[in-house]
Amino acid sequence: MFLSVFDMFKIGVGPSSSHTMGPMVAAARFLDRLRASPFEPRGLSASLHGSLAFTGVGHATDRAVILGLAGFLPETYDREAAEQALKDIRATGTVSPEGFGRLRFDPEQDLTFDYGPALPGHPNGLILNALDAEGDVILQETYYSVGGGFVLTDAELAAGKDTDDGPPVPYPFKTAAEMLEMCRDAGASIAELKRRNELTRRDAATLDRGMARIWEVMKGCMDNGLASDGVLPGGLNVKRRAAAIARSLKAERGLNLQAPHVINDWISTYAMAVNEENAAGGQVVTAPTNGAAGVIPATIRYWLDHMPGASEARLGDFLLTAAAIGGLVKFNASISGAECGCQAEVGSASAMAAAGLAAVMGGTPEQIENAAEIALEHHLGMTCDPVRGLVQVPCIERNGLGAIKAVSAASLAMRGDGTHFVPLDAAIETMRQTGQDMSEKYKETALGGLAVNVPNC
């Protein structure tokens, strides 16, 4: 089993990896398939199903599909160009992806929200069609956005293709138990195992540059959030708070009466800054999803800015370790809120962050695995119930608390010798079972929980 660090950490656009990035990627894949086909399309249509329909507007899924069919991609997304393109598409009822000329696509008529039963493969499903001059379907594909920006066709999902199918890796661990055994046999850390696996896909310089770029974008997103005031889009009138809190914390520096727990405010503020940017549709890194994008950057920023001896030279160890844990969660359970609730998003991110922090604190593989288990265990059962389907309430604050739990989990694990009662594999399996048992109301549909008990108009 191999998932690259660049699969777990993708540079993209907010507010949702599964609802925004995934559908945009699916549209791009459909255009590529259409380019390779013998057909000459005259129009396009799309239908959204399951969670993509119920919370699609709040998560900007409609915008993502429209822009994806117009040729936009998450990694090169230009907000100003996208806004102009949306105006042109709605005015003309056409899109002009590269290689096709103008294709008929009126979002009011050709983009359907299907509020019936979800498609059988996954709660996040969409169907894309190419149409001839008479409006008949000449090519159709079903896609599933399975979390973290990962997209699978119906056939790929049925075949179980959800991991890299490149050359074999030297350490193909599929469970935490296998990972720890391989660490012991190789006399290596989790980060070292992960690095050796990554080097089967790219050279060391490319790997290190890529990870540095991940942190550059994470930090840039955070800095933008820490400098931005105003109200978030979507109609809830949620105020940005990270910048004001950061200013207040800076003003309190050096005061003798400052309480020790104020460090938690810093951690929360770092995370909230990222998720406010995500909610505003800014550039963000999936970590492992957009909805949980603030947890890992906040934990890294805490380590770099507040812990003695921290150095960006160890950043690769943090990201590689976190990616190893995230890969285990994705392979054996889920990182999708629509599949397993927020335990799969913020819970997974907290486990990844705790592992990364324990690694750069000098933890053994056993201590790192313990840190990840503690963080995940104490998110079990967490629902995904976004008010009005927006990635704002409770999502933004939830990232702050996820980061605090990650720091606490790493600290607790480092106080021990790595032996503990509940294995990480058991916590991951419990999360999967809990998600399977969880009512659909609490899995990103905005049909239960806070989404129906908080006035949102």
C-alpha cells in the first residue's frame, strides 16, 4: 500500500476537498476522456448526488463543476479569472474548455441537484455527460469524490483502485502494526521508511522541494488568515476572528499576568486562520482534507514558533510521518466526512498532526503511533453537521480544538515509553465501524445536529 505525501497534502482551493476540489478534478478527468474519444460534443450536463447535492451550494460544488468543465484545476486556480469565467458562462450558457471551442452548458438547466438516494458507490457522487447537437448523451461517466480531493470513477471504485499503482516500494505497510515491525527490522524511523518509499517515485531533491512548497502554501494561507478581517461569504454572516485574536495575543506578550493556557489560544488562532481562508475560497492545502486543513499547519506553527529547538530542517520528518499515518487511516477507514463524519476529517488530521509533532520531538516509532492513537481515539463519534452546509460552523473552531488535542496527545505519548492499551489499528477500525453505523444525518448532509438546531437564516 502506498499513498504519497503529495497525495495526502494537495495544493488546491477552498472550501472543501471532497465537494470543491474533487468535483473540479472529476470534470477535468471527464474532459480528458472526451478529448481522447471519437465523439464531437456540442454540450455538457452534470448531476450531483448524495452529500454533493444536499450541501453542494454551501460547499461551492456547483461552482467547482462549472469551473472544472470550463477547464479550471485546483492546483492552478486563479480566483479573479474564475469569477470572470462564471459571469461569462452564466451570460452565454456555454463553456469553452481547451480543445473544444464553445460547448452548450447553462448551469440553470444543465446542472442538476438530485436529492434522492445517493449513488451506490459513495455518498459523494456526480454524473457527467457529453451531449450531441440534439441533446442526446454520447458519453457518460460516474465519479465519486472520496475525500481529500481523491476522485474515482465507478469502475475504479469497484476495482478497489484507491492507491498508487506505480513500482513496488521497499516498505509496503498496510497497518500500524506492520509499520512498527518494519521500523524495528530496518532500524529506521517512520519518516525514514516513508522517505525510502517516496524515493521510488521521485528523487530526493524533488521530494524535499515539494514538501517545502507544501509548507510555503500552508504558511501563506495561515498568514493571509491572520491578516484578514471581515465577514465570510455564504449568508451566515460569520465574522473572521483569527486576525483580531492574533492582534490581542500579540498585545498581551510580556504581561506578567498572562495565563499559561494562552498558548491554546495561539494554537486555535493558527488553525482558525487557515480555515477562515478555506471558507472564503482561498488557496489551501488538503491536510488531509480542506475541512480539516488547519490542524496540521497550526501544530507545525506551534512547534516552530513556540517550542525550543524547533527547526524547519525537520519539517520533512513531520510531513512524512503525518502522511504515513494519514495513509493508514485512508486505506483502512476513511478521511471523508460524507462517509464517516468529522471523526474522519478533523480526527484524522489530529492523529496525523500528533504523530508529526511526536516525530520532531524525538519520539520513537512506538511513541509516535501512541500519539496518533490518542488523538484519533478522542475524536471517535464526531459528527459532520455544518450549519447551512457551509464549512464554517462548527468547522473553523473544530480545527483549533483538533490542533490542541494533537499537541496534548503528542505530549502525553512522549511522557511514556510507547506501550499503551489501545493500538492505533484498533482506533482506526473503530472509526470505520462508527462511521458505518452513523446516521446519514450526521455525515455532511446538513440534515441533523447543529445544522438543524441553530438558526441559520
